[in-house]
Amino acid sequence: MSLPESPLKAQHKFSDFLYWNIVISVPFITACVAIVETSTIWLIIYIIACISLVMVILRFYCIHCPHYHQNGKTLKCMFFWWMPKFFKAKSGPLSLLEKAVSLMTCLIIIMLPMYWLLQQPGLLIIYILSVGVLGATLRRYECNRCVYFQCPSNCVPEELK
């Protein structure tokens, strides 16, 4: 007989990592397809920009997360698996600057491919819908059971905290 699962998600499984990276790949690949139609150089710039911006999120946002604070030299969270912990973990809530940088970085990542997507309405629709599904799915299935209580998106009921 197995133990009942906690309503809070204290640890992620490798399958969580695979699932969320597949979900994220839909808008990312859609953007890449739209960009490569115009220029391979812009595609490379876009990929480098996305990697750099994700590292900014890791630096300003993720270092506060309990999953980042877990033992070991690598991350085991739903977005990063086996990635080295490049930055020192930081306890406590995000500062206003960290919230602003994290939010702006996410908006930049989402808006970056718009020039190319506006030229291809079919891909734009797929992109908008897939970003919407990503956000709604995160909110519905992760934010309401996340142990990162100081996250601005956390919506765990107070009685579970």
C-alpha cells in the first residue's frame, strides 16, 4: 500500500520536467518556424536571446524557490533538470526589482517573435493559443499546489500553507 500523495508538490519528477518542456516547446517551435522563414541568422539570435533571458529568470526568480534550495549541485524542477545551480540560493520573498525583472523578462520572451508571427497569421494563432494553454495549465495544475509560497503566482489555499 502506498502513502497518500500530498496536495502540495514538494518534489518534481522527471516526468514533470518532460511534460512542461514539451508544453513550452509548442510556442517556442512555432516562433522558430516563423522566424526561420525569414532568416536563419535571426533564428540563431532568437535562440540565444531566449537562453539568455531564461538565465535572467533563473538568476532573479528561481534562486528563491524551494526546489532551487534542495540538496545537490543540480536542479530538479519542472523546467530545469540536471542543470547546474549557477547562482547562490537566496531565501525570502522576491524584492520588487526581482519581481519586475522576472515579469519583464517573461513578457520579452513572449513578445520577441511577434514581428515574424504577425507575418504568418496561422502560426500567430497557434503561438497565442499555446502560450495561453501554457499559462492556464501552470496556474491550474501547479500554482495551486506549489511549495514556493512567496511566489507572486502562488495560489495555494491558506489552510494548506
